[in-house]
Amino acid sequence: MIRRPPRSTLFPYTTLFRSPGATLNPIYTHENLTMVEKGFSNLAKQIDNARKFGIPVVVCINAFTTDTKKELELVQRMCRESGAFDAVVSNHWALGGQGAADLARVVQLACQEQSHFRFLYELDLSLEKKIEVIAREIYGADGIELSPLAKQNLKRYEAQGFGRLPICVAKTHLSLTHDPNVKGAPTGFVLPVRDARASIGAGFVFPLIGTMTTMPGLGTRPCIYDIDLNLDTLQVEGLF
């Protein structure tokens, strides 16, 4: 039996609306409503994506100490205007369960709302068509471009009787496109499918988008050897 989720919860960071990159420039630690509003386009797309499944969307805003009240209120307002059931500021990272109490109450209310859960595509569609639906509806692409290898593998999986399997896309999490440097909510691009593989036991087919790999290379020396607790400062060292 397939369990249908009663709601969807998103966890954005207001700070990342100002700086979508991995390194935080000090300029992004000061209030900038214009930057927050511009960076919100990605979260607006994620809210829209979740709503495509017919369930209420709750946004949990993980508040940074540098976030201002105006910025947090702006994000809450834009979330609601974008169709979210509600948006709640959460400080569970600092206050534990107490900091997430408001979020829990809103999630409970959202679960009581009537939902109309639906899948994004019908399983009877071809594997290629299902990938295309995801590319268009979730990522905002105009379409997909299958490499000869991807076409060959998809055709083989269908011939082997696996055409009704769902799709799990393997792509960068840093962008809606295949290029991690492209931020926001871009449109008008084509998603390149380099390869397509199947996890038959798990029950899905996974296309590889762009240069995405399925398993990162692991070093011969685990990072745990470089992590320690400084007993003088009580600080954890070697994490980064």
C-alpha cells in the first residue's frame, strides 16, 4: 500500500536568500530586503512544486542570528502569497523542542486540512516521458536531451518489463538546472540526461543529469582522524 503524505514541510534559510553560494560573505550578514526578495524565487518554485502533489505546504524558516525581524516577516509574507499553508520562524537549533513548538502546531493544523494527493505522472507513461514531465514541472526546463547511452538504456529497461517503474533523478542539489552555478528559478533551459540506470530491487529508474555521479570518491583516510575536542576551549576542531 502506498502511504499518501498529509502535508509537505520545507526548511529554507533566510541567509541563503541573500547568498546562495556555499561561502558566506560578511555583506550577507546585514539586513537586505531587496536581496531576500530576489533570492526568494527559488523557494517560491519549491512551494509550487510541493503544491503540485495536492497537499498543504508548511514552510519552516530556520532563523539565523543575523536575520532581522523585517527579513523574516518578508519571507513569511512571500511564502503565504506563493501558496504555502503557513510559514513559521523556528529556532529549534538554539532552543531545542521549545524552539519548534510553533512549527509543530502549524504542521498539526495543516494535517487536519483536506488534501487531494496526486502523483506527478502516470506510471503507464514511457520512462522518457516521465523524465520529461519531471524536468518541465519540477525544474522548469523546456525539455530534456537524451544521450545515445541514455536512450539505449531506457529502451532496454522497457523491453525488460521495467517501464512502469517511477523515476528518481540524480542531479546537483545546488540548482534547478544541471549547472550548480545557475541560481534562482531559471526557465528556458534543456536538461541533459547523460545516462539512465535502474535500481530494480529498490524499484526505480534513475537518470543521471549533467556531470552528476552516483557515489562520490572516498579518501583513504577518514575525516574522523582530524576531528577532536579542544579541552581548553571546549570547541570541536577539524570539522571543516
